[in-house]
Amino acid sequence: MQYDKNIFISEGTALEYFLLHSDGEHRARQLDVTLELYEDKELAKKWYDELYVKLLDKNGKAAARLKEFYENMIRIYPEDD
């Protein structure tokens, strides 16, 4: 994830901003969302984990939004038995 260090004090604040205050293609670009994340469950999990650790508030709205995006990515996969 790339962010402007002149605007955000940390990667965590940039991540939370993009999760909560941007949408669509802009958010996808900022969060490095690619088609491959929707095609590869393990890659989607890695993406989620890498962003989750950067969040400042792991129980806040941004964390919930990140989880929602991740769950949308993997919803096409059958549940593990």
C-alpha cells in the first residue's frame, strides 16, 4: 500500500482513511486490490493479514470494513469441511 507521507502520519492512519472514507476504484487502488485476490483464497488471506496488522484499532470500524472486503473476496469458495 502506498500513501502520501506528507498527508498521513503513518501507514495505519492511511489504511484506516482509505477503508472508511474512500470508495470504488480509488479504494481498490490504494489497498492493492486485484482480480487475483478474488481468484486465490490463500492470496486473499495473505492480503487481509498484511493489512490487518497495520490497523491502529483492531476492533474498530476500519477493521470491520477490512473483514467485510475480505469475506466478499472469498465468498465464492466452498466452505472447508
